[in-house]
Amino acid sequence: MAPPNVDNIIKEIETLNLQTLARKQGSYLVYPDTKYPDLEPFKHNDPAARGDPTKASIFKNAEKIFDLTPNIGTEIHGLQLSALTDTQKDDLALLVAERGVVFFRDQDIDIQQGKEFGKYFGPLHIHNVFGHPPGHPELHIVYFDPEIAKTTNLFGSAELGSTRSAADGWHSDVTYEKQPPALTLLKIDTLPHTGGDTLWASGYAAYDRLSAPMKKFLEGLEAFHSGEHQVHRALAAGHVSRRNVYTATHPVIRTHPVTGWKSLFVQKEFTRRIVGLSDRESETILNYLFDHISGGVDFQVRFKWEENSVAVWDNRVTCHNAIFDYLDFGKRHGWRVTSQGEAPYFDPKSKSRKQDLQENAKSV
């Protein structure tokens, strides 16, 4: 595939939205040789901490709000993310922290508004190796079509959706960062006539579903996360690794800083080994946990996108998995902004979601 004409793309971006650009041109990403300094530590002030426990600014102004499953996923109708007040953003952040992922339909938010929205929740993350629209390195673009699927080695198989198992797609974004993402906004604006759904799994409920001895064993353990495979594929394609550090060690069970709930924090894409265990022990435990997540249909939600739908989720307490069941016939396009959060930690005094909700119910 010939490289995109950058000058033409910049003109298109200045006059068109990315949806139109993707439909007219297809892939428009550029891969500049820009290098960035390694990410500096920072104190994350989570807007969810300012949220009203009743989320009144959201619930009193929306037309309709309903939970898609008991454990994860809420859909809101009648609000535009582009027009939320700061109070509504705080309440939304708290709702997302509790429900894992919140969905909106018929959204008019554009890329500039999306970047401003993301900045409210934390510094915008620039991906270490992926392409982006010219002049917008903070945007992560989702674009796949049948032609790209023949050559893309994004997930390590020769052809996307061919030899790759869908169970291998579960991940939380860029957990190889020292301070991985907190909130993410993803807008999908182009879809095939069928397919292209996305799954999310609750890390809270994944922890709750473990046996008491397994919880006790995992609490306090740490796991090594790596983005080395992404770097190798980028270099093989002639692209650059923008930063030198792409590994981190995080707790296997982490505590959410606002809800105080425990969440399972491993996934197949980036978690490589459990620190302190032998290779065989680590592989056995991690494979069990990966299967636990992928098979946890009672703590997953599957969202059927419509064009201009938006998902806002908390990467700290969810995994997600895009379903590539459309690559023989259709294209799918969208864009996301990702806000960095705190360095993951485990508080031994924290509670599980189930325990906290049960105790609160008894006190009412």
C-alpha cells in the first residue's frame, strides 16, 4: 500500500471530520520519526473523587439511563458529551469508576472536543508506536478493512481474524506504562452492516468470582507487563519506538483510588509473568486468570455499536476485546483519547465491590 499523501491529509483534516476522511481514503495514518522523553511521574487527581454519589447532574438531565448487565455497563441517552459541565464530568467519572464502562449514542463530539474532554481526566497518552492523524499524536485511530487485514500483524498472527483466537484479544490499554490509562473515550463512526462489536469485562467482578484462597494468594503479588512485542513489530515495519521505556511492574490485584474496590489487573496482551514465581508457576497462574477473564460471561458486556456511538471506560478496572468478525467484507473506523492515571497500587484494607455493596445495602 502506498504511503498517504500527508499534505492532502492535513487539508482533509482541517475541513473534514475523520469519519469522512476514512470513508473517502481509507487508512490515513502517519508514522513520524518523532521521539519523546520517557513519561515522567505525576500526581493524578481523579475527578471521580469530586463526584456526587447520587450522580444527580447526570441522572436528572438524561432522558434515559439503564444498566446493560448487573456487573458492568450502563447506557445513557439524552446527553451530549461535547456539552457536559465540569460537575457532570465529575459525576460521569464516578459512574464509570463504579460501572466500568458507560455508553452513549448519537454523539456529536469531534476530535478537538474529544481531546479537551480527555485532558479533564488526566494527561493525554501518546502511543509508543501506533500511527496517528497528522498533527494529532494524542489520537489513537481504530481502522480496519479487508485489505489491511491481509497484512496487519497487530496481534501476532499472519492475518487478523484468521488464525488468531478471539480470546487472545482481551487487554487493558498500554499497561506497560508506569502510570497506565485511567479513563478512555472511544467514538466509532463507521461500521460494517453487521459485526464489529466490543466486549468489556469487569475486573471487580473477576476478583469477586475467585475463591477465597486464590484471592489471598494473589493479593500482594506483582506482575511484569511489557510492550516489547509492539516495539518489535513497529521496528520491523520501519517505524520508530517513541520512548525507551515500555515495561512496568504492577500489582496483580489493584485498588481503585476512588471506589476503594479491588480489581484483577492482568490480561493476555501485556502481562508476561508474575514476579517471584517460577516460570511454570507463573504461566500456570496467568493462563488460569486469562481463561477466567475470557470465560467470564457473567461479568462481561457486549456492546453493539451504532455509528457515532461512544464508550467511556475505566482501564484500571476493565479489560476489553474488539471482535474482528467483519474483515471479509467491511470496514470499521473510530478514534479514541486516553487519559493517564495513577501508578497502580494495592491497599490491603480495600474491599471488594461485592462486599462493599452488600455492606451498604445492610446499612440502609
